[in-house]
Amino acid sequence: MKAEQKKLPKSQIELTFELTAEEFQEHFKHAIEHLKHHVKVDGFREGKAPASMIEDKLKPEALLMEAGDHAVQHVYVDYIKESKLEPVGNPEVQIKKIAKGNPFIFTAVITVLPDVELPDYKEIAKMVKGKEVSVTEEEIQDTLNYLQKTRAKFTLKNEVAEKTHSSPDGSLVPGDFVEIMYENKDINGGKEVADKFILGEGGFMKGFEDSIVGMKAGEEKTFTVKFPENSPQKNLAGRLGRASPLAGKDGEFKVKVVSVQKMELPELNDEFAKELGAFDSLVALKESMREGISAEKTEAEKQRVRGEILEKIAEKSKFEMPEAMVEYEKERLLEDLKNKISQSIKISFEEYLASIKKTEEEIKETYQKEAEKRLRGFLVLRELSKEENIEFSDEEVEEEVSKSIKNYSKDQLAKIDINELKEYTKGVINNEKVFQILEKLSK
């Protein structure tokens, strides 16, 4: 068999294979053997007739296609193993010549991981410095306030009025917890949306919140407010990380107040701290918060430094960007968006596209730069791993896999492919070891 390689642009290689007539005959025999169970020959049990009689019963084109498929599969796989090429995805196969008793020729175009020329990455890593982490009293107080609200007591305002024999006003004021239903032709396809939030804390845009002050449970109101600049797409309160086409435009809302609840916050004292867990005082709770916030900020700073080092190395690295891999990454990003929309906004992707007046292809193209950035990071980390001769044992992988499995429920474990999890874990361990080397240089 002859095999030739031809380099193509965008990190692709065209492989050309030519089998002699005798070599192809072996695959032809396999085709007869494989198809004989689907042929009935009078006087013989199924699959027991001579090969020549079975061949007479089969359509010539069916035999040729089966022989060709078998030849392509085995020849291609064996060659990839022997040549130690690293193709990404499936090959694009074209059969150039196929006929019984003749040489068999086919080509396979593959995308391969490109060669990466690294810069002086050690010097680059030395130039990136981490920032000192500190925790302010304001951050601790914000966390305390959050915990305080999670343990607040909520009472329907009309019930408060009845029990105290005060005026049964029940009007909505800042600080109340409100549940609403609202409609807007440009949100959720014009369908009714349910939401709840504490009035006056920015759960909704300000103009909207101002317009519902004074409303009572069961009351309805229609009003127009302007969407803020850079209005998020998820809804008025959430985010998907993309500016909405509604930003800065007027929107008419029909709102119904479902309930208005008075929120009573517990006092921040030693008793409050003791109810939260193993804290004997408010001071002890605050100290625990300080340690927790510090740990979070330290981890965030570590990730920032790692990202900056990798980005700076990637900027100066030289390699040919594999287009097929970029397209694959864009598809992954698009799928992530679809999942976010399905889980967070509870609308179909088609409704989402209609609301922003874009096609799926237009959305996918916006991911070009992000896909290239991710791919650069992957390729550079891979090359750094080879340069630093990163190694790890099977025991390390098993240990990390065991840690991961503990976080899954039985139902989740039943859906997990352990081999895929192991391969993913190998990548995580490998990257962690590379980053640890780079971090030491930056200190």
C-alpha cells in the first residue's frame, strides 16, 4: 500500500492511500463474508453457501461499497496509529477509484493539532504579579445583611392590618417583598411573566419599581417606562451577558400585584450568630466571614493571574489556527447559550431569536473571537505541558475522579461515562501542574 501526505492550509492534511488489486481483494472477501448472512441460496443453510454463489446473488455495487468502507476504516485507523498523527474529529473521505480486480484509491482530509512555537514563557510569567487580597468591613456587613434577609419574617400586609385593626391599606412601599405578574410584547413572546423581589433594591429597573409603589395585592396597572441602556436579555432583572436590543427604548407594561409582604429582619446580635451554626458570638461569625471572603478573593486572584499569564503567552505564540476546531468551539458556545436560555428564561431558542431579531448563524458568528481565544489557550497549555515534561500517575487520576464522584447523586452517576470523566480529569491535573510551574515564576 502507498500512502502520501500533503499539507493544506488551516492545519489540515490530505492523506492519499492506494491499495493494490491484491490488497483490495482481501477487503472484497470480507465484504462477501459480512453480507452472506443476508443472502439466501437454494440448497444451502443461511451463510453456508460458497463465496462464488453468494457473490452472484449480491448486487455488484453493494459488494464494492461494503469492501470500500471496510478498506477505508481499517487502512485509515492503522495509518493514524503508526504515523502518530493527532486528527481532530472525523476525516473527510473521498473514494477516487474503486473496481473489482483493480487498485483502490481514496483520500482522507484531516484537521490536526498544529505545531505551536512558544515564546520565552518563563520571562513572560515573571512579569505578571498578583495583587494583595484584603477584606473590608463593608464586604463583611454586606454578607451579614444578606444572611439577615435570608432569615427574615414575611407577613402579608393585609393580614398585618387585620390583626392590628389598623387601616387595611396594604400599599406597596420600598422594603416590601412583592410578587407580580407582568406582560410586555417584547419579553417572553408577550406571554405573562411571574417575578418576585424586594422593592427598592434594584431587582427591577428603577422606572418600573417607581411605577408600582403604592399598588396593593390584586391591583392591576399599565404604564410605560424606558429600558435602561445595556438592558440585559434574560429579563429585566437577570443577565446572560449580552446587551438587549430593547436598551434605551420605551416599553409598555401591564402589571398585576399578586401579593405584598412586610419584611421583618432579625436583630444582628450574638443570638443571631448562634442560630447560624457553631458560632458563640457575632464577633466569631464576622471572623468566619472574613476568612471565607478572603479565601474566595484569593482564589479569584489566583485565577486572574493564571488567565493573564496564559493570555500573554498565547499572544506571542505562533501557530496556524485550525478552522475546524474553531467551528467546533463556536458550536459548543452556541449550545451553552441554548441551555442557559432554556433553563433561565424558560422560552424556546426560536422565541429568543425572534425577540432579538437575529438568526442562529449570526449568533454563532459573534463567538468567533471567544472560540479562538479558548482554542489558543488550549493549544498553548498543551505545548507548555510537553515543554515542561508534565507527568502524573494513574493513582492521581483515580484520586481526583473519586473526589468528583462524591459530588454526584446516584441518578447523575448512572449517566456519567467514567472513561470520559477520567480523560477530563487528566486534562485538569495536567493544566493544574502547568499553572503551578508558571505561578512559581510570577512570585
